[in-house]
Amino acid sequence: MTRVAFIASMCALVLATAVRARPREVSINQENPAGALAIVVNQANPVDGLTLGELRRIFMFDTQTWPNGRRITVVLRDKGQPERGEAIRLVCEMSEAEYDDHILFQTFRGSIGWGPRSIMSASAMLRFVFNAPGAIGYVPADQVEGTKVLRIDRLLPSNPGYPLRRGARGR
């Protein structure tokens, strides 16, 4: 089986599982976090929070495993989606084009097998993360359900000073 066929079959399996699963709603238990991007992981993930630097290392593929040894799967929205560019700018402090160049270089260098997974919508992102124990992604904070929201620099999206709020960081 070729690598492409293997990847395609694995994607089909994950999507089939995601369609059957119904995520449980989990509230982040605070006021309306308008404009914030929540970093979400599977409920079984042992991590409850990251520093912004740790999150950046994960998105840049410098850190590729969780503390329990499970491989990290970075999940981003599809190219051209505004949330993708915003998340890359807030987390990695670079443009989407610079990030794509970085991932291409890391792949060419052999540091990673492939880059982040691309997902069409916030609801598809939540389903994927719900079903993939090693996945990490992001959604608008007011759309979170069925996944664990990580604290970033000890803050939830609804807390003042949360670093992943649109317009919070400039580049």
C-alpha cells in the first residue's frame, strides 16, 4: 500500500468515526469570550494548560509528543480561512505564507513526516479533536463543545489578558 493510499484510508476511517460520534457539550464556565480562539484537545489529554511558548513550539512542530508519549496532531483550518491566518499570527507570530514555508522546510529537512491536518469548519475541527486523543486545534471560544479547553499562560479564553484574542497581538 502506498503512503498516499494509507493516509487516505486513515482519513476515511477518522471521518467515518467522527460522523458517528456526538460530542458532549463542555462549558468554559465564564462570561462571553468574544473574539478569542480557544485551544482545544481531546478530553483524555492529560495536559490542562500550556504557556504561549509551549503552544508555539507545538504549532511549529518543535514539540511533537505529549508528556504521556502520544504523538501530537496539529489541526488547522483550511488554507484561506480567516481563522487559520489569525491563529498562525497569534500563536506563531508569522504570516500564513511564512508558516507554510516553515512547514515545507521542516518536511524537506526530515524533521516531520507531514504538516498539520487541514479541517474545513469549526464543527469538523471539534469532531476531529473529540475523536483523536493526540490532536490539538482551535475554534472560536463561543463554539467550544465536547473537547477540553486548554489554559494558555494560566488563562481561559474568557479571562482578561487571554493572549489568543483577535487584535491582542500584532505583527
